[in-house]
Amino acid sequence: MTRGNSLQIVIPVEETSGIAEARRRVAALAAPLGFDGTTAGALAIAVTEAATNIVKHATRGSIVARSLEAGDLRGVEVVALDHGRGIPNLRASMRTRNRLSFPSASSAMPSPSQKSSNVPSPSGRSSRATRIRRSE
């Protein structure tokens, strides 16, 4: 999806109140795009989970969200950036995660109408970005 008309917001997340603020502001950004209830709910879950992870694991960061419009396609791009110290032993952490079951709100994502990718952050670390789009 090309980035035709686009609005971008940055929401600081430094404490638990930032989680709800991020969810509300991204929902307001997405509202004019006409998402159905299921897609709007998936967006709310993704933003809530990303902001919760910032508070829980990094203590501070931000959610950057951008509305995307190209022709009949509408979407929202969400990027979570944090200022945490990172995972000390990523390889060991990934092995542990693969053996255990971690049910989460994002376990059903991405669906065919969603695309996830690693996005380099300004600190050089990667963040998970999820694009949720609605097609006509």
C-alpha cells in the first residue's frame, strides 16, 4: 500500500495510563477509515499489547501510528518504539518461547488482511509493526 494521504501521531508511553491513551488515540485516527468492528477490535488489541509491552519490559517508549490511504485501500500502520535495554540473550529466550505456549491477543494475527514486519527503530533495535488494512 502506498502512502497517499497520511496522518501520523506519536503517543508517549511511560506508565500504565499511556496504554489506554494510545488505544484511544489510534482508534480515533482509524475511525474515519471505516473499519468494521472486528478490524477495529484487532487494531485496539495490537496497540494495547504493544503499549503494555513497552510499560512492562522497557518502562518508556512510544506508539507511532499513521493512517494510510491509497485509492480504495485504507489502513493504519502502528510501530512500537522503546528505550529498553533489550533482551540479554535473545537466542536462549527464543528457544524457551518455542517450547512453551504463550497465548496472547496477537496469536491470531496477522490475518490475510494484516501484514507484520520487523522495523528498525532509531536505537538500532527492531520493533514489530503491524499494518491493518481494509479493502473495498
